[in-house]
Amino acid sequence: MVALYGSPRKWQRQMTLRWIERLVKSYSDQQWVIFEGQVDLEFIDTGFKVHEFQNYKIVLLHCKAESRKHRLMQERNQPELDNPSMAKWTEYLYRQALVKQVPILDTSDLTVERAVTWFRQQFIDQ
């Protein structure tokens, strides 16, 4: 990442722009496409603006630190991801969503079914 792009942040920006380019070119005729990832929200906005695509929504899926720890350690068997860098990153995305007034779905106590219901109510069944 550093050798090719100069920093992990620049790599993430470039990869986000590439994914959004693919989405716009390949799925613009679809009513709904979900692009999921832990991505800087500014990069998402930039990617769509570059392609003059305005029909998109950003939602931050968030959970409390205790839930994240449990999921990473118990459910996903990835304890190495429960670290200060991850905590800092999730806090950054959370603050960014607040500033940008992006909807935040706290999944700490939600089942997948309840999260899907929330999405449907917010975006599909309006």
C-alpha cells in the first residue's frame, strides 16, 4: 500500500474510487445496490461526485465497543482486530457520520433480521 500509493489512507481512497466506478458502470440500472465496508465517508462522496452520480445513500453500521469485541473474539475468531487502531477507526467513522448527518444504525443489540427491517423501512418501503 505504502510503496504503491504513499500511505494506507491514499490506498483506501483509490480502492474506494475504483469500487464506486465499478458500481456506477455495472449497476446504475439497478434500484438498489449495497456497498459495504469500513470506508472513509468522504471517499464515498468523492467517488460518486467524480461520476456525477447523485442517487446514493450512506449509512454507518456501528456497534458499541463491547459488542465489537464479542463479535471479533467469539463469533468471528479474529481477536487480533480488537485493538486500539480499530477502536480509533470506528470512533473516527462515527464522528464523521455525525458531522455529515449520515444515518447511524447501532447494531449492538440487533439481529440481522432487525437490521434488514430497519433498512427496508428507511429506504425501500417509504
